[in-house]
Amino acid sequence: MKVLLQQKATSLYIKDVGVMTRDALEAMDFLSSTKAIEYCAIKKVTGVQIVLKFDEQHYDIVLPMVSERRYHGHRAAQAF
């Protein structure tokens, strides 16, 4: 399984800082969803979703990213 970041508007994957690709095999593998989320926070990346990519595409899982600002003031956002 690979953990990828995919731009929602274009369906392109992050390959490197500022570089996108259509090919999931070329995309940066973050190894864990936590590392993908940390990358987004550090690089100020928005408009993406996490894709858990398996060898067989029908097992792929797409996880939406929720902006911390969306829950400003809530306990869950403060813990994040």
C-alpha cells in the first residue's frame, strides 16, 4: 500500500515539492497518513485528499482532508 496526496481539482498526485503527476506509481509515498498530514501542514498544502493506493485499484481508499480552520474553537481541532 502507498499513501499518496492527490489534488482534488485535477486528480494529480504530488510527486515532489511543486511537481505533480498523473501516474500513481511516480507519486511520492508518504508511508503513513500522519506523515502526509504533517507534510501538508509544513508546506501549507491545501485542496488535497489522502489516497491509500493498493495493488488492486478497487481496494483504493480516498480520505478527505479537513481544514483545521473549519473547526476553529472546537476541542478536536485544538488536539490536532
